[in-house]
Amino acid sequence: MELRDQLGFRFTAPERRVWTVRALVAAVRAHVEREYSDAWVEGEISNFRAPDSGHLYFTLKDGNAQIRVVMFSSKARLLRFRPADGMQVVVRGRVTIYEDRGELQIAAEYIEPKGAGGLQVAFEQLKAKLEAEGLFAAERKKAIPTLPARIGIVTSPQAAALSDILNILQRRHHTANAVIYPAQVQGDFAAAEVAAGVRYFNEVRGDESRSVEVIIVGRGGGSAEDLAAFNDEGLARAVAGSEIPVISAVGHETDFTIVDFVADLRAATPSAAAELVIRSRVEVETQAEAARERLVRAMERRLLEARHALMERAQDGAFARMMDLIRQRQQKVDDLTYRLERGERQQLEQMRRRWETVAAVVRHYDLRRCWRGFGENWKRGRRRWRPRCEISFCRIRSGSSAWGGRWRCCLRWRFWSEGMRWCLMARGSW
């Protein structure tokens, strides 16, 4: 509608635009996200919530102003620390509007504590948590074998730390064998690979060809970000749950990680770990020689004391009488032994002579004397006779001695009749 006033000017009424709530919120959201796509905001955390979905919700406040913050699970799982109420942080993210409530909020992509770095905060939080569970207690730490025959090493094959460990093992004791499990020691997957190496050596404990007696987990020095993999909770629990003793050799002497606290022994450097895990061959030989010398001196002292005690007891009269009695018994035993041996030799000699005499008689014995008395019956007999000659030796004792008596050779001819149970016998003796 055109209107004219008294001065002749023409006015046009503006057109009215009506927004829906969602359209207005969407328009404002698009404008805000375009203008504040990458904002850094500092404030204090309050009303922190972490539901099972993995998302993080909290309010960032500063004085009398506040804004809601949401960090989705894809970004939250990358945090190295856990936010908490009252913590001063710096949030980086995109400012947006939550349309369902029309509230201004920040979709956070990164959070870091103000003052101390996020890695240090994460380190202190995890350290307090594991210490409260007793994983740092000295009572649960296992002893390191003195001279392990096989050593497991979990590290990167390209790491300089591996060369240092192998060189020292070869120099200190060349008989030691090393089994290397290759793993990344830096990066997002380093903690998982190192933990897998520790679990692998525990799984093959029963296999003699692959089992190890001690495990070294380590790498060379680096920044806090480079060593962050060894502050992982999963790796710390894998090391704490190992049935095989674990030596931590991460970084330099001034570097500390969570693995250092849960391991059974911490070495300042990888080279120090190699020196701790196996003793020098020269050191072992020196200690063995010292132990042998101490044993020899102890034995000599004991023998000297026993000799002195024996000499003191030998001065007693009862001891002298006992020794005389022992010597008498020994002499009697020797005498009886001599008499027994002499009697056996004499008896054997007599038996040999008698055997020679009997053998000579048998060789000259005339069988015709035995046939003379039975010749006619043999010729006229209606039955058939079978002769059988028997030679025997008999012994006639005289007196009560078991070795006395006289030996006699008896020659018997027996003629058996077939079908009859009687015989004729001729006998002669000498």
C-alpha cells in the first residue's frame, strides 16, 4: 500500500517474515558454526558426566558465564587423561547450537589441562589408580633369575636399544640366548603390540623351545610424547599380570613411566637392563672360586678340631683298653682266616691225590675177572641179559671230623634180565 503524506513523499510498508523455531535455530547454528568453527575456550569443568556411550558431557564456566561442552566418543577415547570437576582446562572445538533445546554448546575435539600438560595429568591419574589397587607393592614383585638361559626382549627390531642389549649379553655371558618379539615402541598401536609380546611369552611358558625365564620391555630415550605408549593402562596390567619376571628398560635414567612401577625390576637404561638380567661370567667364576676357598678352609678347620678332640680322648685309659680289645679281635680274625685257607688247600690236595689214584686203578682194571663167574650162565641162559657198568666213589668217615675218613672206589656190573625185575651184580672195590 502506498501512502502519501502532506509533503508528497511515498512510503512502502516492509514485508513481514515469520520464522519457525527450528528454522531460526538452524539459521543461527549455521551462522555460529561458520564464524566460530575453530575456537579455543578456557574455563573450569563442572557437572562432568561420562555415560556408557563413551561421550563426555560437562559445563565450562568462567565467573558468571557458562557454556555446555560435549566430546563424542571418537575424540574422547584419544584423551590421555580423565577430566574431572574443578579442573581448569582449555577446550578446542566448534561452537554450535543444540537444536532440541536451543542451547549454545561447544563440540570439543581436544582438551588439555591448564598448567600441567595432559600427559602428566594422565600419568598421575593412572599412577594413583594402579597404586590404590596394589600393583606397585613390593610383595607382588618376582625375583629375577641369576643366570637365565633364555631371555625374552620386547622392542623394535630397528631400535638402537636392541643392539645395546645384545652386545652386552654377548660380552657378559656368551651362552645366554635371546628371543626377540618385534613390536612398535612409539605411536598409537605401540602399547597394544608391547602388551601382546608380554602375553605371548607367558602363553608359551610350557614350550621348552620357545619359553623364556625373564622378559625385558624397553626402548631408548625420547620426549614425553614418545614414551606415552608405556603409560598405557592396558600395557601396565599386562606387565603386572605376567607370570614371568619383567624388567622395564624405558628411556633414560630420568624418565619414568607406569611400566617402571608395575615391572618386577626397573633398569635406568636398556644397557643397564642387560647388565642386571645376567651376571658377568668372570663375576660368577670369581664368586665360585671364593666359595670354594671358604669351603676348603671350613673343612680344614673342622678336620683339625676333630683331630684334636680325638687325640684328647685317646689319652683316656678306657679308650686304650678298647683299642687293645679291637686289635686282639682283629688278630684272631686273621688267624682263623689263615687256618681256614690252609685247611681248604690241604683238603683239595688230598682229594686231587685220591682222584689220581682211583683214575690209575680204573685204567688197569681187568674185566675178565667179572665175567669168569657168570660165563656159563651167560652162555646157557634162556633169557637175554643186558650188562650195565657203574663206577661210583664212596667215602667212609672215621672219627667226628667232617674232613676225615677214607675214600673207596666201587665198580659194579649189573646184568638186567628183560621182563624180570631182578639182576645179577658183580662188585669190586679198592
